[in-house]
Amino acid sequence: MKFKILCWTALLAMVTGLVACDSSSNPSSSNDNQGKGSKNENQNVVSDTEPATCDVSTTSNSVTTVQTMPGVATYTSTVTDNGSRYVSIKSEYWYAKDSDAASECERMKTEASHWLDGSMTVSCSGHKIFVDEIDEGSLREHEADFRENCEVFMEAYGGQSTSSGTTPENNDNGEFRCDVNRSANSVKIVQSYKGYYFEESATPNQAGYVVGVRTITFKDAEEAAEECAYEKEEASYSNDNLYKVECNGKNIVITKKIETLDLNTYEDYYNAWCAEQRRRLQSGELDLYI
């Protein structure tokens, strides 16, 4: 990918005295009024007594992150699958101070000028900065970066970090959650408990098989590394050309073909799993993932 890790320091660089990050950042977001400004440039201002937040949400063809420092700055980024090796990324930055917005606008325009292929463009209006990009990488890779970036951001600034949209919240309070979501062309299960997070989606492919995407988040990076090594070894023995294991900090993303085309079967299986896990929870025998 052109931009491997999101730069949350850029969001707050001029505001908190942090050093702005280099071109390893990964901005993105969507905005219907991009480049046209807003009727109220200060509409994003909220009380500075509110905690910082960082959210990640997913749909069938996009992943979005939202970072906020209430009354100071916000950052929204949406990565959308274009059906090719490239994804489109739209970003919106907002700063409470005119000077911060102006400084970051110039910095990002300078960065964009280095991409001679036009894959990064920047426009600014008042307190807002809009960034459009074309980049490489799968949605799962970008999602893993978003989640890791939220973790770093929240460790630095406190507050809440959640997942929303089609992905239920990964509860900070450690309570058990197991949910199944069905759409027209996919089924997804999400389970979270005491810092562990598991997600799997089953989506039919036009080539005549189902693609399974599994995301596992561990509490400990060392534990994740051990599981990553195991999963990569399993993938090395497979003839499945889609079988791919991507590891990023505490996150592991596994993509591979799965068997039946009947989504009703997956929905029933996932619901049965959640029911069994709730029973296991009572006896202390809970499994981390399927």
C-alpha cells in the first residue's frame, strides 16, 4: 500500500505540539459537500470535556474510521473497494483553529504534489481539508490498519474505541457479545469478550464459490504472533489460491475459499455457534473463535 499506517499525529500536530507524521500516513473519507465548504464552519465544535473517540465500521464494500478530539480536531476516512487491485480513499480533516487548518492544508498539498500520477489530491475550505486518493491494498488490510491506529490513538488520548456499522461493538467492558448479521449477499458473525474479538463473513463469489474473511484480534501481540505463525503454516499447505494470512500487531486477517454456496447454512451455523457459546460461557468453557 502507498500509505501503510494512518497518521493520527497529523490530526493533532498543530494543536497539541506533536510532530506531524511523514508520508506513511493514510488519510481518507467521504463528504457530499467536498470542496464547497459548510454553512457553519464550526459545526463540529463540541465540549472539550468530552473524551476522545476512535471508531471503525465496515460494510460489504467499505471500511470507515472516525477519530475525534472534541473541540480540537476530527478525522474521518473511508476506503471503498473498486473491484480491482486499487481502492479509493476519501478523507476529511477538521480543525477548530484557523491557523491549524491552514498549516495542515499546506502540508498536505505539498505531500500530494509529490505524487506525480495524481493519485492524491487535496482541497481546503475554511476549517476543513478534503483528501482523495487511489491506493493499493485490500479492505481487510486497511481495516487492520484502522483498528491498530485506533488502539494507538486511544492509548495516547483515552476515551472510547468502538466498531459499528455491520460490525458490532467490541466492548471495552469485557462483556460477552455474539451477533449474526445477514444481508442480501453475505452472512457475518462477530464475537467479542474481554479484549478478544472474532469476526467471520461468508460472501458468494461470481466464480461460483464462497469467500470467507476472518478477523481475529488478541489482547496480547505475542499471542497474536504465535497464532499468525500457525495460520501462515496452514495456508502454506493449501492449494487455495485465495488463501491469505495478513498479520498486523494484535490483528490477524485470514481470507480463503469456503465450501457451501447456501448462505442459509452459514446463518444457521453461526446462530448455533452463538447459542453454544452462551451456554459455554456459563460453564467457563468459552472458545475464542470457530
